[in-house]
Amino acid sequence: MILSPDSGSTYDNLLTRTPPFMPDNAHFMVGVVTIPAGDPGSGPHRHSGPVFGYVIEGEILFELEGEEPYPIKAGEAFWEPGGEVVHYQAGNLRDDIASKFVVCMACAPDVPMLTFLTEDEIRERDHLRHPSARRKA
């Protein structure tokens, strides 16, 4: 799509989703996440609202509760609904470089950007993970 007939600017739609909810009085944050080479990324957590992202360098392994983990490469977009859906991993699949992605998050007022699960919660919710990602006994 051309944005203006007088410019060479174009727009490429990478991802369209309708979030299941939006927190009341949400504020939005945009940031860049850098994951060192070979790093597993942050532990299992939740976001208070939907998150949209775009990988700008490297490749990450992305896992949301109930979904099979999958790779996302530089130039690809992703999203997660937030709320009660657990984000299990966004680890760096590259051992030679850091991976980076840009995120735009809708955040509920007075709620941390992300809330980590306790070990008990991780154990209790293990059955909700995709079979390929469940903990081995």
C-alpha cells in the first residue's frame, strides 16, 4: 500500500489480530528486548494486556500456553493475548548473536509489565502446555 502519492513511502501489514480484551484505562509501552546469545529468555510470565512484537535481529523460540513452541526470525511479527495466558518462553535460538525484538504492550494501570509465575503455578499449569513443551517427570 502506498501511503502518499507524492512519496515513496509504503506500508506492509505484517500481522492483524483482534485481542480478546483490553484492560480498562490501559496505557501502552513500546520497548526493545535484547536476549543474549544462547539465552533462554525470561521465565514463565503473564502480561496484563495484549502484546505485539516484531523480531529485528536473530531468531527466538516463542511459546504461549497451549501452543507448540515455534521459531520467529528477524522480519517476522508475533502477538500474545495477555491476561491469564502464560508466556512460557522467548529464548534466543542463536548461539552466535543477541536476538532483539520490539514490543508494544497494552498495560493495566498499577500492574507490573510482566508477572512471573511461581514454581507451584508452573507445576499446576503444566497440563495446559502443548504436549511437546511439558515438563518431563
